[in-house]
Amino acid sequence: MAETLGKAAFLHHLGEVLAGIEADGLMKRERLIHGAQGAHVEMQGRRMLNLCANNYLGLADDPRLVAAAKAAMDEGGYGMASVRFICGTADAHRVLEQRIAGFLGMEDSILFAACFDANGGLFEPLLGPEDAVISDALNHASIIDGIRLCKAKRYRYANSDMADLEAQLKTARADGARFILIATDGVFSMDGYLAKLPEIKALADQYGAMVMVDDCHSTGFMGPKGQGTPAHHGLSVDILTGTLGKALGGALGGYIAGPQAVVDLLRQRARPYLFSNALPPAVVGAGLAALDIVEGADDLRAQLFENARYWRAGLEALGFTLLPGAHPIVPVMLGEAQLAQDMAAELGRLGVHVAGFFFPVVPKGQARIRTQMNARLTREDLDFALEAFAKAGRKLGVIQ
């Protein structure tokens, strides 16, 4: 009886929490897509223009990747049915890891089920209580969670505030840190801001620290051949994490790339690696094909950034408030969560698929619609979307 009452009370509590989320206008709802992810998607029988995918180069439905995935399954089967160190490693896993490392100019890399797992498993094996990790305040949740799992002393600096970073470096040194690792997103995904990697690297060198960059929203389309934000700035960092789930095909799979000793130790002690199934053959095969495509995709990268320029200029001309930048992430700032949801719903009625972002994903009072460009979007697509934003914005009083 007591067990039943305890469960009933617990479920009642959860219902109250959910009701509060709903009352605050913070409830997130999933919308079903029929068919492939692409510049256009089918939702509830309607063809929608898609402005909210991480599909930067438009490869998620690319026939070459689909064919590569099918061929990999024909040869390697459906799944590995094991973790890597027992009986789940295929030769293709090592081929992809070495290919990623070569692409990024690193000694080696190690695959994970997702970059969330990569970041979650990175810090604990490498850093002990004698060490320090200094993290940007706007870093991705996976970096935050990964740092929480390690025993190193934790320091945080205000987003892209180099004076604050230097102050934290001085404090960590004064506290006697053995090794210091600075952790930052290469691109802050809610804002489209690039990390100040040249300044970060200079400070790291000055204070004898190392630099780790999560480059999920950069790999494939920024820098020479799409090698990411360090290459974009013409420098190297110590550890790079990233994903196959955005510009590199849009499926799943993450990685850590860096010095051989780092990768070797992670193979021994990174828990998400040791206790998760190996990536399936289809993902590995398509990942290799995606890298082949990306290295020669200067045309797609040029189109992507031209689309971003045209889209940003169009929204500014209409009077929307944007965060500054040139990245394909273009946030349209709306302030309140309910307004962001209302705007997304109205745009949906007009045939444009977007998502509102609000607390806890972004701070309270900074709700937005994060639009994202795709190299496959045409000028006609963008003009259609601008007209829809104009109609929705005027209807809701966002613009005049």
C-alpha cells in the first residue's frame, strides 16, 4: 500500500511539474516529419520549407550517402551488437577514425555514439583533482555535463570575455593546478557566434594551458575544405570534438580527435565509449562518403554562406532583431517564450518549418527562432521564407 501511495504521489508531482512547464509557455512539442530530412520536408501532408535543421550542406538526403550506407550494410550487416573492446570493432571503424584524424590534422580520433557522449566522456579520464578545466559560460550542455563528471577544479569565464578568461587562468595557476584545459564551443549554437580562438590560443600559450574545442556547428563548412573553426582562424588546438550528425551527413555519431596518447587513454577509460555499442556499419560507411564529398565541396560552402548573407540582409530589411554574425545560424530575437512559439506556429501555417527556442535552452527573456541556412536552399526558397516572416511578424506585432 505504501509503495502504491509513493508511486501515485510521485506521478502526481511529475504532473504538476509538467503543468507548470505548460503554464509558463515552455512546453516543447515534437512535430512529425514524413520522409527524408532536406531543404523541404513533408509534415501532416504538407510540403514545408525547412529552416531549422543542422543540415548545412544539404547532405542528409544525398543519394551518395544513402548508397554508401546501403553498401556498408550489405557488407557489414545491420549492427555490431557489442561494445568496441569486446567484439564490436570493424575494420571500417578504424578507417573512419583515421580518416577523421587526417581531415582535421590530428594524430588519431575515437568514435562515439554521439558528440554528447564524446564530450561527456572526455574530461573524467584525462583530468584529476590536481588539474583545472576552464569553461566558457555558454558552452554546450554536453561539455557542462562532462566537466561535472570529472574531479578537476572547475572555473568558468563569461562568454568570449578574454579578460575574464585570463583572470580564471591566473586563479587556476595560483591555486596550483597541474594541468589546465580551456574548453569552448567553436561556434555557440544558439547565437551563431564564433569563439575567439586566436585570443584563447594566445592566452593558453601564455599560461601553459591546453585548448579543447567542440566544433559540431563548424566541421564540414568552415575553414579550408570545411576543417572547422581552428582552420578558419589558421591555427591548431589540442583536442577537437565533433559530430557526423550535422554537416557530415546528419545521422549520428561523434568523435574526439587529438594527440595519440589522449585517444589511447580514452579507449581505456572513456565510459560512454566502453559501455555503448559501436556505431553501425551504415553510419560508418556514410560517414566516410560524407568526408569524401565535403573535402571537394567548395561550391556547397560558397552557396551556404551566400544564402546566409542574403537571408540575414532580408530579415534586417524587414526590421527583425538579429544577433550579429556571418555564420549560417541566424537567430531572430523575440524575447518571450510564448511569442517565439506563436511565431513558429504562424510560420508553420504559412509553410515554413522553424522552431522556437526558449528557457532552459536559452536564458529567460531571450527567446528566439533560430533559423539555419542550407546550401540546397534556392533564392526562390529564401524569398518565400522572407515573405512568410514578414506576414507572421506583422500579424504578431514583431515588426511594423
